[in-house]
Amino acid sequence: MPPKRNTKGANVQPAGTRKRRTNSSGRRRRRGYYGGREPEQQAPQLGAFPATTVPQAPSDLERNYMVEALQQLRIDVRPLMRPTSRKPYPDWIDRVHQFPKGYKVPEYFLFSGEENKSTIEHIARFSVQCGEAGSKDYLKLRLFANSLTKSAFSWYMNLPPNSINSWYDPESKFHEQFYRTEPDITVADLARVTQLQGESVEKYIARFRKLRTRCQTSLTEKECVSLALRGLNFNMREKFEGQEFTDLFHLATRTASYERLLKEKKERRTSSKGT
């Protein structure tokens, strides 16, 4: 019986005689995961990666346009300047006026300019703390910044360069900037000073002594003791009324001792009630 022909007239190949399709390397092509044929893999060639473009710097004209646009938006386009710290006195002072051998910078009482402290008192204390260097003006000039802090130190470092050439300059500028006049204290003001609630005797007498230094009227030590004794709380006045004291120190010593005794008695009563 003659072989069957398809409708298109092509001979149908017998089973098992179909030719396998291979790739260029002679290997059989594999079908993909979903039945499709996998593409032939080719080795990467040199120079096959896309070339990267190097960004070009804007031209002067473009830069001017950008600057004008930023200026119209009120954006500051000035280059940032690196802050520098310079001393207000010339460098030759550090080179010429050296500290004594083995000199150690003291730990000064600091002046911040934010408290109601006397500038005259600070300068006097600073000169004493300088020790051996306190007798030499240029060394005091070099050390003065160590006694300042917070807003006072910022004020000093913002002084124009080379605006200070001697110790007189920072001292006078310091008083001009931070000096505050304190009202004078009268005898009547001292008579109105009293011990505050919760204030210890030592703190009260120290406050009284400080106010006394601002009193323009000259008072004897006995008169000061009488005024300070009158301002003590009731328990203290009741205990020491009519007693004699040589000075304020004697009064502070006796009253502070009695105050500690009262505090101890109170603590013992509290502890006995708790048991």
C-alpha cells in the first residue's frame, strides 16, 4: 500500500527519524521552563558596556544665570568662610613675654557676665590668683581670658585683632562692658535685714556682712553685731538676747553651734516617735 501524503504534499517522516536541532557548538538546544527554547548564550565582549558620560561644569553664562535666580529667591550664595579664632593682642606678646619656668596656670574664679558680680572684685581676685605672674602686666594680659566664661569669654574673643597692647586695655574694656553700679546701703537698710525662713545662721550673717561692705556709713563692730542679732529668728533672739559678742564672727560661731544643737534634738525626737 503506497505511503500517505499530507494535505500540503510533504512526506511524513517516520517516527524516530526526525533530525535534532543543535546550536552552534553542536549541543542540543534545551527547551525553556515553559516550553520555549532558551536563547543561545554568548560570551561578553570587551567594550560591550554602555559608555558613561562625564558631567560637564556649567559655563560662566549658566553660572551667572543660576546665581541671579538664587539671589531673586533671597538665598545667600556667598562662599562660606571658615571661622578663625584670633587673640585680640599681637603675637609678639606671646613670644617675648614668657611665663616663669615651672609656672602652672591657676584655676581661676570664672566671670560669666550673666550674674550680678562686681568687675572690680573680679579683677582684684584675678590678680591675686595669678601669683608670681600677677606682678607682670603682660603675663596678666595673656592669662586674663582663662578667668572668663560664657558671654564674657565670647565678648573677649570678639574684640578686634591687635586692639589690645597692654594690660590697661582689657581691664578698661572689661569694666566698660560689664560694670554695674550697685545702690548704696544705708543703716536703715541694714536694720531691715532679717533671717529668711529656712536660711541658716551662717548664710544670714554672711549676707549681712556683704551688705555691710556697701554701707557708706561707718559703723563699729558692736553696732554691726547689734543689728545682725536683731535680724535673727525668734528662737535665736530668745536664746542670745542680752549676751555680749566681740564681733560678727563670734556671733556666727555661737549661733551656728546652737542651731546645730536644735537640729539634732529635732532629729532625735523624730526618730524616737518612729520607733
